[in-house]
Amino acid sequence: MIPFGSAYVVGALPSGLYAALYLHSHGVSVFVSESKSKDEDERFEQTIAVLDRERIPYEFGNNSSASMMPYEAVVVSPGVPLTAPVMLNAVRQAKFIVGEMEIAAYAGLSVLAVTGSNGKSTTTALLGNIVKQQYPDCVVGGNLGQPVSELMMEHPNAKIGVLEVSCFQLETIREFHPHVAVFSNLVPNHLDRYGTMERYLETKRRLFLNMTSSDFAVLNGDDVSLRRLGSELPCQVQYFGLTRGIHPGIRMESATAVYHDGSVDVELFDQEDVRLPGRHNLANAMSAALASYLYGVSPENIRRGIRAFRGLEHRLEDLGTVAGIRFINDSKATTPESVITAVNAIRDPYVVILGGSSKEVSFDGLAEKLSTDANLVAAVVMGATGPTIARALSKRGLNKVVRAVSLEDAVQKATGLLNGRGTLLLSPACASFDMFRDFEQRGDRFKSIVRGLQESKGL
């Protein structure tokens, strides 16, 4: 049940638009407010057409205090921090503040949720693929792909949702209540927004805020911080990980992933069932298998879902080979740890393209990894963080660093460095907002450049 009758929706991109449409379709009086002007994003043209069609009032170029005043609730898109002027104004006006993710609770979805610093998108997609084997009407999205409000507009009778949940979305939950919640790992991320790891973790742990003893947390047992968190949660806690001896939960016995709760062993899948490269994807498969098994999915369907999964676009996406060089699109790698995971999956000489907008995280660990990697031919750096990354690499004695002024320039220089042999990896370690709208646009540009190379070679 929606606990308010009117709402001022902040943000006119998909999360805000579909939140407004969902609430409007359920009898809530809504107003959409977007701080950007109409011509700042090409997607606004479609948004305006939809709002006009539904006769939903809106404003662009300003989040006005006067427009907010008549509305009971403020519904905020995840990209808008609670410290933004519009949100501080909402607090002054004593508004009921809630995020778009709360619509999962209003819709009565039974939720399997995934959060974490890295790997959550792949885990969400894989978990959704598994759950769909047994429950075909399950919807999959959230921070990954379609917002939950859009999913509910398109599938109003859906009962089960597999949802990726970001820390930004967790800031504004109130009733959101997963039955199974996966926490993939915890590494420094979004410190530009949170300042400290303590605040970042506190936001992440809100995923478990409304869970009870009948619910399940699935935690990474290889992560010390998450093992510590497990003892503090109100729900049943189970673990996954590549380290032996973690109970209860899932572990690898030789090449088989086995569920163990102290009284029973159940084989869920074999390592060869996982079609994605890298040990990190084996861990992702373990977490998805454990979460789905706790939800009631059969081992047969778990194995079937894992075997059928081929990975996400923009995440270690193999684009093929041109003139002896393999191109890998890992644009979704927006943290240094993501890049370390990616390069660990490469077995031949490679050049990595790094750089983008800052999240105020350290590149020292990444620099240490790259400086000791015998397969690294060179790093090409670009964007706002390019100089910072170059300095971190130089401090570690890595002199194989090349500057680029654009993604096209980076690809040209990287292919020249490889000289017809090896892998060109786009794995930026940073957000994209200095040069692109989002990581998808960055990855799409990279794919377009590669297609151009393929066409020039007649492929």
C-alpha cells in the first residue's frame, strides 16, 4: 500500500519517470521536477512526451520550493544525493522522503536483492537467470537495467523480483524487505559521496534493515568485514567463498559447489557449468546458487540457469579479434578492484585503457598489481583521473604509461603498442561522467570503434 496521496518526484530520467508513472497509475497525484534544462539530455524529449500524454505536470531547469510545497512526499532518484539543495529543502518542508526502490515494497514483490562493491550486476543477472528457470514470470532489474517502477509498469502481475540495489538506493528505503539478500563484497567505492568506508558500509547494511529471522543473508565469507557483519544481522546468515571451511553455506569440494548446513550436503553445480572466465565469476555463481537454493529453486534448475548464462554487456564482453588483437569491453569496471579482477582473467599480453571521472578512491593497489604483471604491455590513461592514475603507476616503477585525449585516441595508441598480438582491455577503474553520460555509453562507443576496425579489415 502506498502511504501517501501526492508526490513530488525528483529526476526525469527512467527512475523518476517510471516512479511517477507507477504512482500516477495507482491514484497518487504526482509532479516531476528535473534540475537540468530540457536540452541537456536527449532522453528528456521522450520523457516530456510521456508526461504530456499522461497529463502529469512537470518542471525542467529548476527544483522549485513552491512546486514542492503542495505535495506530501518527495520521491528521489538514486543519482540525487540527500545533501543536494532540493533534498535539504524537502527536509525543511518536513516531507516524507523515499526512493524509487521503495516501489518494490508497495507492489508486494517477493525480493531477492543483490548489493556489493563489485560483481553485483553479474550476480544479479545470473541469479535472475537461475530463478527464471523455476519461476518464469520473475522480473530482473533495479540498479541493473530497468528500474523497479518500470518493471512493475510492464509486468503489473509479477510476484518475484531479482533486484540489484545500489548504496544510493539504500539511502532512502523505508519498507523495502528482501527475503534473500546477497552482499557480494566490500571495497572502497563512492567515497566521493560517503567520505569514509564506515559510512559506506553503514549505507550498504541498510539492505538488511527490515529483514527478520525468516529471511536469509548471503555474505562473502572471504571478506573479513562481511564475516564481522554476519554476526550483527537479524536474519539467518549463510556464506559463500573460495576459502574452505565456511559454514553454513556453499563451498567448493574439488570441482563441485556443495551446499552444507551442518546436517546435509547438496551438490548445486560443477565448476565447468560456469561459462564465464575468472575465479571471481566462480564466486559470483556460488553466491547466486546459494541465494536461489535458499529461495527454493531446485539444484537442477540452478545448474541449468548457470549453464545458460553468458554474461553481461560491458562486463568482460569479448568483442572478437581484429588483426591478431582481441578486444574486451569492461566499461562497467568503475573501481580499481574491478580492473584487478579483469586482468586476473587475461592470460596473454595486454594493454589496458584506464581513466574517467573520480570517485575519490586510491589507485595504489591497482598500480601495485599492474607493476608486477608480466603480461602487461602498457597502460593507456585518459580522462579526468588519467594524471592521477599515471602518477600512481609511476610511483610503483611502471613506466609503460601512455596518455590519450579521447577513447578513440586510446584505442589507436593501444593497438599500436600491441603490434598485432594480445588483448586490448577497456577497464577504466573509474566512472564515466567526465566524457560520457554513463558506462553504457562509454562501452557502446568502444564497441563502435571496434566495429569500425573490423569493417576496415573486411570482417
